[in-house]
Amino acid sequence: MAVVIVAAGSGSRLGADGPKAFVEVEGTALLTHAVCRAVASVDIAYLVVVAPPHHLTEAAGCVAAGIAGVAGPVVDGLVTAVVPGGPERGDSVMAGLAVLPADIEVVLVHDAARALAPAALFDAVVAAVRGGHPAVVPGLPVVDTIKEVDEAGVVRATPVRARLRAVQTPQGFDRAVLDRAHAAAADQATDDAALVERLGLPVLVIPGDLLAHKITTPADLGLAALLLRRGA
């Protein structure tokens, strides 16, 4: 099993001077938090971090720090790589997939911005993929009423809230399916599961975790800091 962590995004909405992955929470970079939790999951053999092209050394430092934060034999034999990302998210994921060995069967794609996603969530996603599902995503029930609007801002539909999920990462895939989904992609998607959907294959949603909340704004950073101080 391999984990590809996408960490090539900017930190503009955070008001950061550099890439979001290197913004610190409680003195530790988001990417380091993400790596630490990812490698604490079971069964991981290969970790790839896709970083901004001009920050590869900094990303490698975060990988080393994240691994150092995990004690015991769980990281014995773990192979790591840091590769430059592309202009779009899909390009970055493909860059990560390109360096994986042929014998990798299961791939998890994770966003560094969801830095506090717990190891147990990684394990649950892997278990579902190994259970026979070609694509698995964690998700939480939507608590707000959602409106679909047109270009003028006029409401056109109100989806049934009970059927909606806010999808998170890590997202897990049969490696062959994920490769095929990216190879067939005619344009970009906001997540990898959408590319699998375009192939006509089922995507299973399993229960997500509040700790996997995406860190996008300064308020999100404050929440993450509070959670860490409380032992998350």
C-alpha cells in the first residue's frame, strides 16, 4: 500500500507567505503532521509527497520529521520520495503515481491540508479497498441545507440533505483503477473519486472523521491548534 500526499497548493487563503503545507500549527508544519499520521497507519510500504517545485528540500525535511514522530517498527522498511507537483491537482497526483513501484496494489491519496486526519481513518479506507471496493472515500453527513444556483444566483434545486456527504481524504483506490481514471481524464476534477465516477465504477463512502477537516482559512488554523492542545 502506498500513500501519496499532495502538498503543492498555495497558502493564499491562509494569508501565508508561502505554500500551505509549510504553515505551522503549534510549531509544526501541516505537512509534518500529515506525514506523521499517515505513516502511523498499518500496511504502508511507500510514501510519496508531491511538493511545490522550489520547496523539495523543505518538504523532505517535513517527511523526515513526520517519520521521526512515529515510534516502533511501523516505519521499518518504509520507502519515501518527494517529487515536484504540477500546475493542477490532477497533475500533482499523476506525478506521485508515476514513481510508485509496479507491485503497489492500493493507493491512498491525501491532502496535506487535512493534516490532522487520524491514522485510524487511513486504516479504515485501506480495509474497505482491500475488501473489494475499487474506490473508497471518507465523508461526513452535511448539516446545512444546500442550494444549487444558476449563473444569476437564482436557486434551481435543493438536494435532499440526507443523501449528501462532505467528502474528505485520504481517498483509497485499487491502483490499476486509479491509474486508468487519471489516464482517461479529459479535464480536471476536485478529487480523484470524481475521475473514477467518470469510468462508471462505484465509489464507496465510509464514515469520515471531524479531525480530517480541511485547513483553508486562519480560523481553521486556530481550530487545529485547539484540537492539538486537547490531544488530537
